[in-house]
Amino acid sequence: MMSADNYLSADQGSSVQFKKLIACKKFLLIVYACLFFVDFSIAQNLINTGQINNSGTFRVKQHAIGLPDSIDGVFDFFGADQVIPARQYRHLRATGTGTKNSQGGNFVVSGDVTIGQAVAFKIEAGFILQLRGSLSEQGYLSGSIGKNVDLSGATTFSDFGNIGAAISWSGTVPGSTITTRTSGVSQTGNGYESVKRYYDIFPTTNNGLSASLILQYSDQELNGHDPTKLLLWKSIDGGQTWIVQGGTIDISSRTMTKHGITSFGRWTFADSLHPLGSLRPIGILAIVSGSNQSQPINSTLQPFDVVVTDSEGTLLEGETVVFSIVGFPQGAVGQVLSQTVIRTGSNGIASTTLKLGNKIGLYTVAAEITGGNNNPVIFTSTAYADVAAYLYQTAGSNQTQDIGTMLANPFTVNVTDSGGNAVAGVNLLFTISGTPTNAVGHALSHTSVITDSLGQASSILKLGSKIGRYTVAATIQGLSIDAVSFNATATAFLADANDDGSANIGDLTTVIDQILERLDLSDENFTRADVDTNNTIDARDEVIILGGLLEGRWDSIAVSKNRIQSLSDSYKGEFEITPQGLRFNLNNKTEVKGIQIALRMRNRINVPNPDLIFNRGKHMQIPLQREDDILRIVVYNNDNATVNAGSGSIFRLPLAHLKLDDFEIVYVIVSTPTNEGIQIPAQKVVAPSGKYPETFALDQNFPNPFNGDTKIRIQVPDGAGTNHTILLEVFDLSGRKVRTILNGELEPGTYIYNWDGTNDAGKQVSSGSYIYRMQTKDAALVKRMMFIK
């Protein structure tokens, strides 16, 4: 606000009212208040030493002294030939008459600038009036005035506050754009001066634009140039060099318009008689669109478009472009261009259209500028075959493989047009059209396939779970062309229920587990186990597999493909010759569900049924069968009850007087808890003399006499037939039984039992002599011992 020391002085023409107020210092605040609301049309000088916070209108006829940096309201210099201090104005008017000269540096006008009709407003050289509102120029503004506009979003046009430049744009966003007009100053180039006006235009993004520009000039700036021959010129190095831009002149509005601008810089006007540079810029040719098209033969393509620009990317109008066909497939005819010589339009673009010939392959078209740099651009296009007409089988039919497997070779078809050319891009549908009854799991790798450049399409069939014929049909989607049919046959190794590539004891125990509902076989393994092919796994399949094992039906496969056990020695077999026959002993660290044996017998020996006298194998069934010189034995049971982990005899063949060279071991295969058939190592041995007792025996206890406990050894002879029931008891001398030590069935062998001197009730007996007796079906043996407390 104006202080008490502020004053307003006026010449004699001023109001008497103000003279009276100035004489009385205490009324100066009233004077200040009057500044906002009275008409100052008669004011001449404004002298200020404080702030002015008024939103009204100040009208100064001569001088404004002591203005603050920022002034609100409207400031009107309405006198003649005034000096306008450079400040930050709200609104600025230069009215009245004569020349208004700026002084003090750069201006900022946040509102509008008005220049009266009889006024020349000269901005001090080297400084600029920064405009934020609009310019109303009835007179003339010389020097520099500029405005910043954000050309983005919905702002696709701006006249920059009417300073003489207007920009419209699309596509790439220019962003914040500073436009400065400098009037009364010419640019030079090529020995000539331009019109005395130029524009500096600098957007944030200054490449790849698509903009139009309208620039205005004043008659008093023509500087000897013919307005009918004016051209726009552009410099990107601050006026050092200039490139002609052409443009369209509108003499009545004193404007020039240029379209297709890709970048901005410094712009000015000069006629063709005073060029600032070469009147013919070097045109640069580039492809806009149309290359790399693909269409059927004899098709008309989309236009081939080229654009001609100068070295700065400005679009050039009126350039002559020549198109020519320079390459085509051998023997092709009918290829033609719609035009061969075209002049570029205002957008710098020239276009032609190619009709392809009658052969598939590559067509090339060259475009070059007449009188240009002789660097043509090349369009390429490809003619491909016409619509599909034929479908035929190429490869893959009549394959035979195992159930549940992917075929080794795909089913392949070819699609051609009526001329036999391969047709790419056709959608082929593959469908499974036939399968064996109850088959599941069959599938195609692809059901919809696009033909490739050779016109081929393929799909691979996975066979289903059943043996038999599978058929696949191939058709073209949407076309009534006869389908192509492929055939494949699925086979299976029946009896290979565990799918290990062989048939052995593991498959027999697998089938038994399936019958017992301990397994749920896969669809394919179900088929392999269903050897009678009645779609049911039952005892009939078990019997067939057992018969096959005994007949040696799969021996060659069992031996060649069967997995040999690892070096961990989890299983070992032994054939032991004893006086009573040939024992098969098994040392197994895990349970065994079954055993399959093949022996080659040197002599035609009649082999009787095996003895099942050993606890480890007495629960098993052991059928055997001899074919020629091979004796085959299968150890199994219908409950898949296992031979527990351990060692010892499983069965005995009652063959007396057998020698080591009377037989050879062909193989021994065991079935593991997971029904895996494993071939195990086996050896032949002769039991040493006395290893197995020949008679019953009851040895003297030891120690004897004893205090604590004593050991009693008995022997059970290795005889034919079944095991022996043994009763071992202790009696006192009166014949009363004291203790039963053993009452059960024993295999042949030697056994040792302890007696701790207690009776059947667990009480300690008295010291003295006792009788112990071993009783069998056919014999009774008695010994005496002494117990001492």
C-alpha cells in the first residue's frame, strides 16, 4: 500500500482537487484511496516509493516512476512517446500515440497486452516480453515477445496468445512449447536478408511430430521481399544455415501455412528471389507403409507409400517419385503398378498400388526421386497360393506299436490349391474316428493345426489302452473337401502285467494282487494282465500266466529283459544237494512274493513233487513242469503270502544220488513286495557230510551237573516226507512231569534248547536228579541230569 510519504504530482492541467490534497499531508491516504476509483485521464506522472495493491486501472500520460516489481490491475500508458518500465504487470496497455520504448529488462505480463492503433511498442533489444495472456496488436510491436503453452492432452491447437504463430498437432505429443516472435530484425543466409520477423519454436519433444504451422508477418517487415513469392525457411542452428520449407501464402491475412512438420526450430520468411539457402533441398526417401505384404496370386495389394523429407525431417511437397517393378517370380505375368510417376502431396507422400502376378513368390518394387540422390527404396511383397482345393495323405499311416504309447511318426497331410501349390495357413482338424471297444487314454498331440509353408500339417496319435485298430480323420475346417483317414494298430505284451518288458513271476503276483483288490492297475496294464481278453482280471488270467511260466513261453524275454539285482546282494539263491534230495535255499533281506526257477537237467530224470517240509516255504504252492531238458518251477500262493526275510530252505526236490553236473541253473527270478521281477544270483553246492542228521538223537545236557540253566541238543533226521512232531519233557525220578520244553513240528536239523531248572509253573525245582525225554512218532530217547542249587 502507498505510504504517507507517497505522492502524486500533476502538471497545471491537473485537477485542483489534487493540489489541495497534496498541501495537507494528513489527507494523503485519502488521495491514495482516490487512485483506485477516480478517472485519471488527465494524469501525467506517477511517482511511487511503495507498493501498489490495486485491481483497478492506472492511466499514465508521461512518466511512471518508482513502480514496484509486481503491479496488479490494468496499467495504461496512454500518452505519446513514453518509456514503459519493465515490470511484472497484470494487464498492460500501450495506447495514445507515438513510440513506447521498454526499459529495464524482461517483461512478464500475466494477463493481456494491448497495443493501440497509432502506437509502436519497441521491446528493448536483448530482452523479451513474456506473455501469459493474449496480445491485441492494432499498432505494431517490435522486439521479442514469447509465450509457453503445454501442447498435450486435449490441447491440439494454440495461437500462443495471438502473437502471430499457431500450431496444430496429432500423434506424438509436443508437450510444453515455447514460442518467441522477434519483429523488426531480419535473418541472413546465402547473402540475403529475410523478412524482418522470425519465430523460435521449441517443444519439449522435437522429433517424430505431425504438426501444422501458421506464421504471420507485417507489411512493414517485408524488407523488399515479394509477398507473392514468399517461402518459409527453417534453421536448427540458430540461423547459421537455412532449409527451404515452402508453405502456402495467404496474402490477405499475411500468413503462411506449412503442414507435415516433424520438428521445429527457427522460422522466417524470404522470397524465391532472395533465398536464404538452396531452393531445392535434398530429398530423402523413406517407406511409410505397404512393404512386406502377402496376398494370394493376382491380388491387388494395399498402397505402397513413400515420404520425402529434407535432412531435418520436414515433409517436401511436389517432389517427383518414380515407381518400377524390379523383381518377380520366374514366368510370372499380370503384375502391374497403378501409377509409375507421382508427385508428393502436402504431406510429402507419394503412393502406388501393385497387382501381383500369377506365380507364387517374391515381387519387388523400387521407388526413387527424380533428380534425387539415386538411392531407391525397395518394397517387397509375397504372392502365395490360392485357396485350398486338395487334401492328401503324406506319411504316418499303418503304424503298429504298444498300447498307451505315442506313435513314432506323425500323421501328416498336405494341402494344395487347384494348381498344386502348397497352401499355408489352412486350419486342419484331426479327430480320432475309431477305437477298439472299451479303449481309453487315446489322444492326439494336436487337434487343430495350421499348415506350414510347405502346406503340411501333422498330429501324433497316442494309442489307447486296448489292443486293436485306431483310426484318425483329417479335415479342413470350413471347406467341403474329402477327409483323409489314417490307421494305426495297438498291440500289447499280454501277461506283462507290471509293464517291465518281460513276463515272469512278478507279473503273476501282480495279477494275484489285482484279483485280491490290493492293486488298481493302469488301463494299459489292465489290458496286459487280461490275457484272456475278456475285460476282466480273474483266476483264469492267473492260470494262463502260471501255465505260460511253467511252459517257458516267455523265457527268452524273461532272461534278456529282466532286471538283474544290484550289487547290494539283497537276494541269493542256492541249490544244495543232500542225501535226501535237492534243496532250494534262499537268503533274502526283504520279503519275497514268489519265485520262478528254470533248471537244465542232464538226464531224463523223473522229478517227483517237491517236499514242503520247511517252515519258510510250507505255505507256498510249488507246481513244476518239465519240457524237454528244462525243469521249470514256480513258487507262489493265491494269497500272495510272502516268504519272510531271512535265510533257509524253501523246498526240496526228492532226487536221490544227484550230482553237481546233473543239472545247470538257467535262472532264478524272485518277485519283490512291489511285484518287480528280479533275476538273482544262484549257486550249486553239496551239503557237507553230517550237516543234516540221518537219525534222531538226544545228547547229554551240558553242563551237567548244573546250577542255573543247562542246554539240551537234539537232532531230527533229514528224511523223506513231512516234518516230525517232537515232544521234549523233563521228569523227576518218581516219573512226574516237571517241565515241557518242546511240543511241535521241526524240520530236519540240529536244535539246542535251554532249561533253567523251573517247572511249568515257573517255580524253581529242588536239587537232585531229573530225567529228560525226546519222544517222536517212532522213537523215544531218555537221558539223566543233575540239578544243584
